[in-house]
Amino acid sequence: MAVIWHGPLRDFAEQVLAHYGVPGPDARMFADSLVQADLWGHQSHGVLRLPWYAARLETGAMRAVTAPRVDVDQGAVEVIDGGDGIGQMLAARAMDDAIARAKRSGIGAVAVRNSNHFGTAMYFTRRAAAAGCIGVLTTNASPAMAPWGGTEKRVGNNPWSIAAPGGPLGPVVLDIANTAVARGKLYLAKQRGEDIPPGWATDGAGRPTTDPAAGIAGLILPMGGHKGYAISVMMDVLSGVLTGGGFLDGVAGPYQAERRSGAGHLALALDIAAFRPLDEFLADMARLIDGLKSVPVAEGSAGVFYPGEIEALNDTENRRNGLILPEDTLADLKKLAESTGIPAPLFD
């Protein structure tokens, strides 16, 4: 398998996005968000998705030029209409605005409607942690699972992330979907030619399956049974109903090339200094992390990790040793290179 270096990969993704009309700075950040997901070890949200985004840009379902409109500007609260722009750009705008409002009011809340899939949520909540805030980001997604007790797709996996500064060790970050697994991991398993573990999905008839293609066509199961379903519904309330955007099957996924997304997001920022001195908070975070990592390691365990630590370790290793992407992902990117005429020496 070929080793791919993150710099050329990001440059290629940036040029592809620019080819479809995404302005230079936006294309750079968009591309960086995808490659960063690969560096963190989340290939399900990395450049695997670049052809999907390109197809949506080509059809106009996602607009290349993101031109948000502010519909509500009231103290700590802002509501943005994304106008079907790029989800990554809108999520960054929402989180940055939430941070700015938190610095003025102690808390900032920015709702976004008429957006698109934004990739990895922790890419944006980490911005808040870097600014001395706790960041929260919710989003909704196209239907992936049935309401608990039902048999028809109606509820998205509706991911969410929380990030807090952790001092010298870096941010403590949660980034999860409310299904047993993100749907992108089924696509990744399909590209790798691998089975999926039992408990991830059922086929179209509701039977448990280890075939990723059958799981994609069927239902992805909620994490924690009815608890994951209920959390996902409430994330739809925050991301869709509260924002005035789409919800339930009113949201389309990034792999649906011709249908506008309707996705919504809610970005929250809490300025730590408004609650207590930041240095005291960081000292307590260090004690929290030490308290977690000082627990004896269970037999067969790779160790105890605080949330976000594995991603940080993956990032260091992948920057040093390069990325290994599935052959199907490389083939899809090569097709994209050929269709756009963009040189891609990383595939030679």
C-alpha cells in the first residue's frame, strides 16, 4: 500500500475544490478539515468524502460560494441562514461567532440553518478550546436509524462534540454520533472490502448483518439502544427544530449529490474566565486527566486515554510516517483527478 503525505494530499483536495468554484481560503480550510480527519485516524470523515462533496458542488446542491445571512443578532444569540453553503465554512463561522459573543457575555449561542454536512465536529469545537472556552457543536444528519421500536429510517445519527482546554496536554475532546457507529465507517469498511462487526447495522429486512453494503441500505443501530435514539432526537431538536432548518427526513446526506441538505447546527461557547480563573480551571483539568490515567490498566487493554488523546497520538504518528488510505479511496481520488485534469503526483 502506498504512503500518502498529508501536505500533497491537502494541496490536491484544495485544488479540486477550487476547480468547482470554492474560493481559495475556503478551499484551503475545507481541504484541511478532510485531511485532518485522516490524520486523527477518522478516515470515515476524511478525503474518502471528497468525491461526494465534489458531486454536490457540481450539481449546485451545495453552493461553492458560502454567503451566510444573519437573521437574528441579539446579545449572546445569533441565527444564521447558510443559504446552502459549505458546511465546514458555516460551522467555523458559527463557532467563531459563538466564541466572540462568549467573550462579551460569558456565553455565546449561534444557530445555523440551511447548511450542509461539515465533516468532523471536533475540528470546530477545538477552536473554542484554543480560545479559552468550552465549545459545544451539534448537527443533524440524514436518516440512518429507525425510531426506537420502529422499522423505517427516520432519525439521523446527529453527531455532537464538546471540547475543553486541557493545558499542556492539549484539549479534551468528545466527538460522537448517536448510532453505534458513524455511517461513514460502513462506507470505509465497504471500500476496504471488510465485514462490519455485529451490532452495527441491520439489513433492509431488519436482520443483523456484517455486510457493510447491506447495512448502508438498511438501518444503523443506535448506541446504547433506546438511549442513543433519544439523544439523537434531542440533537435534532437543537440542530433542526430550534434553528428553523430541516429535521428527520428533511435532511439529506453528503452522498446524495442532487438534493439540498437542509442540515442545521448549534454552536455554543462558554468563556471559562467568566466562570472562574482560567489558570485554576486548567490546573483542575490537569488533575482530572491525571486521575483518569493513574487508574491501573486492565488486562489486554492498550491503556487509559482521556477523550481526544488517541486522535492526538494518531496525528503525531501520521504526520511522521504518512497516511495509508484504502485502495478504493485512492481509486476514487484518481478518478477525480482525471475528471478535473488536476495533476495528482501522490497517486503515481
